[in-house]
Amino acid sequence: MPIRQLSETMINQIAAGEVIERPASVVKELVENALDAGASKVEVVTSGGGLNLIRVTDDGFGIPERELALAIARHCTSKLTEDINDIRSLGFRGEALPSIGSVSRLSIRSRTASSDSAAEIGIEGGRVLPIKPAAANRGTTVEVRDLFFATPARLKFMKGERAESSAISDIVKRIAIAFPTVRFTLAGSDRTTLELPATDDSADGSLRRVAQVMGADFPDNSIAIDAMREGVHLTGHVSIPSFTRANALQQYAYVNGRPVRDKLIAGAIRGAFADVLPRDRHAVTVLFLSLDPAIVDVNVHPAKADVRFRDPGLVRGLIVGAIRQALADAGIRSATTGAAGMMAAFRPGSPSYAHPGPANGHRSYDAAYRASGAAGFDPVRSPQRPLDIQFDSPGFERTGARQGSGFGENEQAAFDAGPLASADARPGQSEAAETLLGAVLGAARAQVHENYIVAQTRDSLIIVDQHAAHERLVYEALKNALHARPVPSQMLLLPEIIDLPEEDAERLAVHSETLARFGLGIERFGPGAVAVRETPSMLGETNVQQLVRDLADEIADNDTVETLKERLDKIAATMACHGSVRSGRLLKAEEMNALLRQMEATPGSGTCNHGRPTYIELKLADIERLFGRR
């Protein structure tokens, strides 16, 4: 078959296959165009999950009539200078509009501030329609109808309307977080509207926009991040370890204001939270990286969601170090959702709620009360008598004071159920312990069921899981001891020779000194091979071949050797689990308070090694609401 030039329409359709994956991709490109045009308000309207209609309206600079034809031509853009390394806008490739127009019915209506009227241009399946006058306010409206009508095969891969609408909503929220001063509105065919009012560009304004997107609970359960290393600035917020989600959908990352889904950033977040979260839980994060455009490549893929850093190890180290330092500096904090869950458990309608009233319900109870009031109070017939006491006994006088009320020690002896599985900490405390009420975890008051420490602060009640808390304390002590000096190693009787691609062998050789600190002695053994002479003693018998290959893969991806460190940390976690205070051990008052003070001084002690919360805080105001005092 002879070589021939593809038609412009087919070229655009091929490009559309990369740029326009689904309706959400169209929304992303059009909203980014609106923001690059200086919009302060962006309105998005969809129908049929975006397949029937997508309309994006902005109040930006607008497109002059003479440039409308260029706007829908390939590789025409106003956002790129002669330097491809100096990209400071969201869009720059000049492919979005012609790609969208090749697979849909597209119209662009725009007006500039200096123009008396608007103009409109259209494309249908790649066929350009003539420009015509139109009526519009300043700004641009882009309308996309019948998406993929020109490429029906792509329609077969679309999901249902609900799924596509959800993807569009996620795209708008993801972009909105980076632009708090812009008002966003999203309306769908199900008549639901997402409104994100503009805030300001201060730190508080940015956090308010984050709360609009991620929920009002996030600010109260997050820690601020602000760190810089070698010209790379990292800011944002991450959740405390006890505030998590079942998936990573609420992990937002931005590079120079551009929303990205980068595996290096995602891996760094996992690494930073590795030993404070359960395996099936994910942190909630909003991270902004600011750096020189020349040291990051955003031109990796037409969709511009992937980026490449010139120094990936620097970026990963910055993220991991900044998050871990922030977690350490934040001290011990309990998620507000823990108290909310406890409150919900006590509310009527909850499976664990036991109604305190009589079995016959409020109506008969109130009726009995009214009847007793009308006839005069009689304790024999009263539904409110606390105990079934023999009121005709000699110790009771109907018209006078009760001699044997049933609440004295002698009368109550019959109801004594014996000692409970708990301990009262107050008799063993000195008066000086009262000053501990001002501490984060307060003063220990009791131990319940030989596993839960009940503590009191000036304005809250604390319940601590003693085994989970001590497990974290032991683990942190083991880690500090482990990383404060070189890890002990064991010499292999015979060196393990491992054949590797030459580039992997070279990478391992470059990191040999770091590996030696973790107890792994490795050196080059001719071309394409390494010799392992020592392994960490803590690992015992291990698959050296697999360990070295995993390390080589990690170095290739992230330029780090965290795999080995994580394995050692897992062993330390196992040792901590077996060496901590077990459930069922009765603690003295001094031991309880010592545990609370250690928790306050230990970073990450709000969760155990497995990511479970070590304590729950219930504010006095919440307790008063439970009893109807507020």
C-alpha cells in the first residue's frame, strides 16, 4: 500500500483518541481554557453524562473574531512562547478544540471586552462551519453536542450516565481546589447543582475551598504542610492518621497549579503514611508542588495528567520527609469523626442504642404519668418508682419521710454483683495529678474491662486502648534504635551472585553505601552482576535474589532504597505487637498516667502499627447533648 498523507479530519480524530478519552476529558480541557483566559466565573452544564451536551461558559478575555478560525486549527495556541521548557499555563498544545470538533458538534461563541458584539464558529465531525455574528456577554461559551457521534466505536466504551457524571464532577472539583478565587458551577441533567463560591488566595481562603470540595470535617482533621528543598516548594494539607478513606480518590496533587495523577507523588504519600495507616485505608491529602518549569516535563502525554521530574528522588524525599515531620510536629490528635461515631451509636435508631423508656412506649408512659398526677402521687402505683420495694414494710411511711429508702448501703447490698473487670485510678493518685487535667490526654480515672483506660481532661473524656497505644510506643522506640546506628548484618557463608541488567547493577552500586547502613553488603561482580556478602540480621533467612531485584526496580522508578527500610520496619512492627502491654492486664494508676504521658510525647501515637485509633475523645459538650442538657 503506497504512503499517503492523512486527511486533516482523520489526524484530528487520531489526536482525539489520546486527548478525549471520555466526557470528563472534554470538561477538563474546556475549563482549563477558561482559566487560562483569566475567568473569575466558570459554569458547566451537562446532559446525558456529557455525551449529549457539555456547555462551558466563562467571563474571561474572550477570543477576537479574527482568531476564531485559528482557535479550532491544530497546534495553534496563545499560551506558548518559543521556549518549550517555560510552560506556565494549563494548556499549551493547541490540540483540544480541533480534537473535540472532529468527534462532535462543537460551537464556540465569544466576545472580547473591546468588541461591540460576539461571533460564533462551529465544527461538525471535523467540518468547519462559517463564522457568524452572535449575542453574548464578555467571555466565551463552548458547547459540545453528540460527543463521539463521528466515532461510534468509542461510544461503546462509555460507562453509564451516572458514572460519566461522577467523573465530570471529580474533574471540576480537582481543578477548583487549585483556583480558590474562581467561582465554579456544575449543573447536570439530574437537576443537581454543584456550587463552589469563590474565596480568596490566602491560606485560609485556600483551605475553605478545600473544605467545599472535601467536606467540612477535613480542616479540623488535617495538618498543614510547608517545606522547601533545593528550589522545590511543597505546601498543602494532609489528614491526621486516624482520619482516612477506603480509596485514594481524595488525594489531590498539583504541580505549578496543574492537577496531576502522578505515580511518584502517590507512592511518596503511601511511603509517608506507611506505618500509621491500615493496608486498606488511604490518607486524605491536598499537596501543591511549586518549582521551576524547566525542571519538570508536563509534555509527557497529550492529556497532561502525567509529569516527569528531572530529579524524582528529590521530589519524593521532600514529600515523604515533609509529611513525616508534620505528623511528628502535630503531636497526638484524635479524629473528630471518632467522637461523631460514638455519638451516633447512642442516638435512637442506632443498632447499638437501647431505649431507656418502658417497653410499652412513650404514649402509655405519659398516660400513666398523667393519671398518677390526677390521682395524687402514690409510689406503689407510680411508673417512675426506681425499684420494686416493699412499700408496706415497717420502714416506710406513706405520709412521712422514708426510713429505709432502698438506696443505703445495707439496702443495696442485695444488688451487689461483685467486683467488675475494672480499676479505679483516683484513690492511687496524689492531688498533684489533678494538674494533669490540662494535658492533651488528661488524667487517668479508671481502667475498664482490663483494656480501656478512661481519662479526664478539663473539657473532655478520653478512652484509650492500652494494647494499641503501647504497641505504637514500643514500635517507635524500636525504629529509633534501628535507624540511629547501622543495622547489624550477618555474613553469608558464600556470596550470593545475582545476574542483572547492566543498568540495574550500576544503580545498586551507586547506592551501596546506603544499603550497607541497612545491613545489606553489596558490590559489583563483573559486568551485569552484583555479589551480596551480608544481609540484615533481622531478616533472618530471606530470598536475597528477590530482595535485590525489588531494590533495583525501586531505584529505577524512584531513585530510593525504601524497600529494604520498609521490610525492616515491618519486622520491628511485629516485634512491637508481641512486646507490648496485652489486653487483660490490670494497670496501676501510675502506669496508666505514664502510658498517657508517653503517648503525648510520641509522634504518630494516635494510631497503632496497624492503623487503628489508639484513643477516642468525647467532648463534654457532646456528652451534655446526649443527656439533653444542650
